[in-house]
Amino acid sequence: MGVKVLRILCLIFTVWPVSRVQANRGRPDRQVPNIDFSEGQGDELIDGALVVNANRNVNLSCDGRMYPVEWVVDQGGQIIGPSFGDSVLHKLQSVSESATARLVGTSLGHSYTGRYICRHSDAKDINSSIYIYISDPAHPFVHELPFPMIHPVYHNQPFVLPCRTTRPDISVDFKKHFDSVSREKYRFDPEQGIVVEKTDQYFSGFFTCSVQSKTIQFILQYIADPGPIVITSLLPSAYIMLVGESFNITCKTIVSSTTGLSMRWKYPNIQRSSGLQIGEAFRKTDSQNRDEIISEFHLNGTKLNDSGTYRCILEISSGQSTFKEVNITIIEKTFVFLKPHQTLYEVEEGKDELIIVSFESYPVPTFEWYKDGQLINRNPSIVGDLVGFGITKATRDTAGIYTLHAYTRDQNATIDIMILVRCKF
């Protein structure tokens, strides 16, 4: 089969914003560049994107219509080029001649998947583009991460998890822990990954994107929207504490300096008098003519009946009111509970693996990892309510029983996890 040359005329939905620029003498008004490419045997056009098999060549040309043009590549929001020699896309070579530019890629791998953009060199917002997938059955994801990516997400804000695929028709399974996430909560875009338009508390914890045996792991840290009132405790994770401890809650809000308001507290043990201090709200004006209003609630020597909801109430002179609250539990003894995500891991020889265990405790316990009874890691890294242990390039000696011990003053917890290694023969 001969090579067929196709010309793409970039329509509005295939180009970035285009501006009209006054023509120089002897040259026409600027127009978006034209992109040409050769479709080789086995290549596909799917929904306007070019799908090329891995280890094949890509040859693109661009006509700037009498204006100089250059090539760049957008990889998930990161623009690479127009020089590619020292970049992660070093197999690309760009050659510009007057008002044309060629881009040649030789034996490209899956990581070269991205949006290929031809733009005017001196007016970069005038451009055309084509998305190219480098299809490789062994690598369904463009970028594969050996360990979880920690990703902060913000209340009511959109976010994207970079589970980009090397074909547009690959089906990705998105899970929280080990349960599939409802499609009502997200959409999948093969050029971006998992797209969540509006974040809520559900998006906190351990999430995965999976295609067959390939998995990308994420630990999402949900950051709540404070709204008009922010309550922060000055104790780390101060929502559980022991009898006799003290805590301090700071309540603050930012309003216009012309707003009249009052701030008060509501708390469970209203009969309490000793050990209780409630600071009078005070105002600080910033450079933007806004006032930060702050009140502090301090309780010394907690008792069991101090457990409950502590509410900071803001009342505005217009009659409006709002509040923010925090629940505090007072306990007599420390505690710790462990919950493994799996009790059996099968790891291929030479591959990486991450063992993850959830825990509930107060305070944060001391952790120790053992393998076959021998201490191998003391005080491993902790993210939220997760503690993990990483295995790099598993060998036959990696196999065994891994034990996690957790210690608090009053309670200990232990779990065993078996690691099996599938050896290469």
C-alpha cells in the first residue's frame, strides 16, 4: 500500500485562539498555519487524532503562509520545544526554512504521545495542532509512576489526574481504594486523564487508574473550602485528645472594613468555668481595606464531658449569620488500629511495589516494619492515615512475611503481609 498524504485544514475547534495581525508590507494578513503529515501503514485517524504504532517514524510539515513557524509539543500542560535536543523528547528534530517547518521523529516510544503544535515564531497565539498517540500495548499510559503521586485537591475546584493513555480508545478503570468510582463523579479524557469538575470530601485517600496489569497510584489530599469563616486548631490533628490535655481553637474571618459583625462561641460543657478562656474578637485591617477578625477558644485540663461540637458563630449587622464547627472527642486511653489494603502481594521479579496500610490512632503511633522477624524500617513515611513500605526491583530474596508493628502508650497493633515474587526463568 502506498503512502497517502492528507492535509488537515485547522478548524476553530482544532486550534488555539487566533488573533488577526496587521500585515507587513508585501505579505498577507496572518492566518493559522497548515499542517501536513504522512499516514503510514497501520496508522489510524480517530476523532481527528493520529494514532501511530510505537517504534515507527513521524513526519510532519507546516506551512506558515509567508510567516516563520516553529514546532512545540504540549505534554499534559507542559510545553516542550522548539528545541528538542536536550529535552525528554530528544528523538524529535525540527527543521525550519523560511515560512515552513518540518518535524521528524524516529522510532518514537509511547512517551512521545501529545499535542503537536505549529505556531508562528513571532506570534505564538496563532497556531494549529494535531494530537498524536504513540500506541504501545505494553504501555497503555503515557507516563507510568512506580510509586503513588501525592496530589492536593481543593473543595469545589476542578482537578486532573494525569492518566493519559497511548490510544484514544483505551478503557481506564478509576478506583478509590478497591471500589470503582461512579462515572457521575468524573469524566475520562485520553488527552488529559481523569477530570473531576467539582471536588468534594469523597476525593480524599488512595486512588488508582488501571488498564489491565498497569496501574498509576495517587494519594489525594482533600483541602476543604474554609468559606467565610476559618477554624483551625493549633494542635496537630487535635480532634481527638486525652483527658487532661489542653487545646486551642482559632476562629477567623475576612470581611470588608465597613462590615459590622459579632463573633461568639457555642460549646458542649456550658457549665464549665475553670480552665476555660474565650478571647474577645479583635480586628486587623490589611492593605486591601479588609478586616481579619479573630477569636480564640482555649480549654485547659480536658474532661470526658468536654467531648462534642465547638461552634464559632458569626453574626452580621444585616441580620445574616453563619458558623463553622469542629468536633472534638476526649478519650481516656491512646489507641491504634491497622487495616491493610492487601494481605498478599504478588510481585514480578525486577518490578517495584508499594505496600500500603491504613491506620486509625491517637496519637500518631510509632511504626516498625519487619521482614521474617528482622527489623528493616523504623518510623516509615506517613501520608494522612496511610503508612507504606516500598519495594524496589524485587528479587527472589524479597519474598517473605512483612510485619508492621504500631505502638502507642496504651495499645499496640500488628499485621502480617505476605510478599510472593514471580521469578523469571
